[in-house]
Amino acid sequence: MDEVIEIIRNLKKGIIHPVYFLMGDEPYYIDIISDYIESSILTEEERGFNQMTLYGLDVSIEDVVSNAKRFPMMAEHQVIIVKEAQALSRNIEKLKDYAENPQPSTALVICYKGKTLDKRKALYKALKKTGVVYTSKKVPDYKLADWIHRALTSKGYSIEPKAVQMLADFLGNDLGRVSQELEKLKVIISKEQQITAALVEKNIGISKDFNNFELREAIGERNKVKAHQIVNYFGENPKAHPMVVTVAMIYSFFSQLLQYHGLQDKSKGSVASALRINPFFVKDYALAARNYPMKRISQIISLLRETDLKGKGLGATNIGQGQLLKELLIKIMD
């Protein structure tokens, strides 16, 4: 994110590079940069003659270069944006000659989603000398809650830890989707209100009582009644709560518990740093560690692997995902 801020800051200062090669697995940041360039470099009057959007499926590298070499009309710059440029991946190295000697009055923006350039090859080296190369990376699952928290607090909103975790668990690390849902909250909720689990439930459609966060908490507390209620709800709503996601969450939880047992320093700060969790939840892990000794956790992790395979059709036939989850829960909390 810091790189994105720096690129946009330079653009605001009028520092415009001839080529922006935006690549990587996370389309969200690529779209932020390309959208800013699309809306900000030229005035509305200048765009008619000097701004063009091309699509990788419809053009060749030669077409891109030909357009990029044109001179602007009655403006200092022209903007050429190539969307879905990953469709040109087979011939992308042909862009090398242009990258070595780009047209200074052109801002060529290449949106190369889901792929990256080979840093050993000539194109990458040329782009690093004459333009901007940005690699957009997926936010790891363990950092998503922090990303959501910062995205809201940076705009003056406050949110309780449980609500953050609910959003992270439910939305996953598709930042485009996460951003859309956060925008909904910003429209509905004033900055004077704290975003709570109840508000998330009402406005995003996540049940504050039946979700992976609550299931993790119930398992950690060995609250069998609550855990079975949640799993029964998941079984009745399998599309909203796919088993593979739930099993992965439980696996991650017990992996963290195993790590917790191995820590010498179990102070709040040390645990939060080692387990990559919000300090608010350290007490939940301390309680769960008392309920599940290290040897038991090792057995549970084996059970989870076995259930994951059954959920994918290996070693189990005609067993619904809801039933598999119920059987898993009984074995874990036995």
C-alpha cells in the first residue's frame, strides 16, 4: 500500500512517468493506480483526443506501441491504458524496445493482472530504468483483519475487534469485495458510531451469532451446545458457509494453539506478535490452550486433515458436508 500511495503522490505533484507496468495477483491496487491515472492526468477536454483504453484480447503489442508513439493533441500528455494486458503474456517481451526508449509525452499504463514479469529478462530491466513497475500482492489471511481496521480508522471510523474479525472471516482476502462492503458501511454509519458486530450483521448480512468467528470461540471454550448450534446452521446454509472454509479456519486455529503452547513468553504482546492476532483475542487463546493440551491438538489436526479429504470426496461417499462437520465437532470436543 505504501508504494501505491507514493505513486499517486508523485502523480499529484505532476511527476508522470512514460510507462506504468502494474502486475501481480491483487487486482485491487492495480485498479486504484490505473483509475487514478485515467481520471487525473488529463482534463475532461483533453481526454477526447488524448486518452485511449485498449484491451489485451483485442490488440497486439505492435498496436500498443503504435498508439503509445503518437504525440498528444493540444495537451502535454496522452494516456494509453491497456486493460487485461495479461492476454498479451506470450509476446510481452516485444515491449522491450519501446520500454527502452518510450515516448516522454505518453503515459502508458499496462494492467497485467494475475501475472508477473520475469525479473531476469530484458523487459523488466528496461522498465525499471525508464518507468514504474509495481507488483500488487495478495494480503495474507492473517493480515486481513489489520487491513480492514486500518482502512476504516484511516477514514475516521472506529470498529470493535469482533466486527473486524467477522468481516475478515466472511469476506476473505478479495480486497475489491472487502472495499465494496466497507464503502456500504461508510455510507450507512456515521463516524460518531462505532461499527459493532450487530451493525455488521444488519448491514452486511453476516450473522453475529452463527459465523466462523463464533464457532472458533465456542470450540476454544469447549462450549458444545453453542458449537453444535452453529454447525447445524452451517449445515442448513452450505452455500453461505462452505465446509472447506470452516475446516481451514479450525485448522488455522489449532495450528496457532500449537504454536501458543510452544511459546516461552506468553505475555499479551508476545503472543499477539507470534500468532499474528489482535491483542484483544489473546485471552481466548489462553483459555483454549488450557482446554486443549499439546498432545490433543496434534490428534485434532490429524482429524481435520482426514475431514478435509472426506469433504473432497476421498474416503467418504454420500455424506453431506453438514454431517461431516457434526462428526468432526463431536471428535474434537469429545
